[in-house]
Amino acid sequence: MSTVTAWQVIGGKMSYIDALFKKDEDKIYVVERDPKKGRIFTEYDARYVFYYEDARGKHRSMTGAPYRECSVPHNKEFIKEQRIRSNKQLYENDINPVFRCLEENYLGKETPKLNVMFFDIEVDFDPDRGYSTTDDPFMPITAISCYMSWTDQLVTFAVPPKTISMDDAKELTKDLTTQCCSRKRKTC
């Protein structure tokens, strides 16, 4: 990674980590991340855009043909404008407003470091049928492990085997309950 981290403000905008489009509100909600402030929620007005060929258009296609842009702030207007020009070939009318918003506001910005979690689910063993599969989960879950990349921790929740009482299981694992198991073997 370069000297500019994914968390720094670049060109006045942070890197985004998620976006939600509420069509009924004509709003796009973007989640950004700042190392000092945490999550920042930013709201944008949706922009509905399409292009159509027009001799007086100010935009040019790859072939040099003139096109006019039609941009409206509301979905209902967008549908109405498309119906008005139904006799013309329309371009970019199928682009999701979220992608247009992200392209306009975050193109070229540093990619954020994502918080990733891996899950591992263990199940009991049946001597006759073996281990259960995801499409036929016939055995009970015995443990769930989660690795969290942002804290570099592995957390495991386990159910004691049928052959061990809960008190015996607690005694066997008492030293583990106060430790954070991670690649770096840190303790809490």
C-alpha cells in the first residue's frame, strides 16, 4: 500500500464500504469509514440519467454522434421522460443510480480495508452416516468459530460432547476462556 492509506480523505471524499438505494425516497445512503470517527453515513440525492441521439446534443458518442443528456432527480420523472422519448433509442437508462453515484463521488479513491469474517461450523459425527452436509444437516452443531480480520482474533463457541458434563467441560476449558486466540497469540 502506498503512503496514502485507505482511511485518509482523498479529494474531499472518504472511501466507501457500502451503499443503499432507497428508490421510494430517491436517496442513496453511502457508508464511509474514517479511522478516527468510525463509520460515516453520507446521503446523496439519486440522479436518474439517460442519453438519446439529438443533433443539438452537447455530448458525443464514441463514434462522434451528438447526444443529449436527460437527468432528473425522481424515479417517476425518469419513467415519464423515457415514455416521452419512446420513439428514440435510449442509452444508459439501465444504469443503477447507486453505481452512477459511486462513480461520480468515489472513482479513483483509495479502496478501503474491508472488515472480513470467516465462519467455520463443526457438527457432530454419526458412526453410520458420517458427517452431515449443508444440504442434509442431520447432526447437531458442536462448535462455531469466527475469525475477525479487523481484530486478528479467532473466537470459538463450543458445545461439550455428550460424554462430558457441562461442569467438566468448563473445568477443561477454564484456561482458554480468559485468552484471545489469534495468530499473534495476544492475551486480553
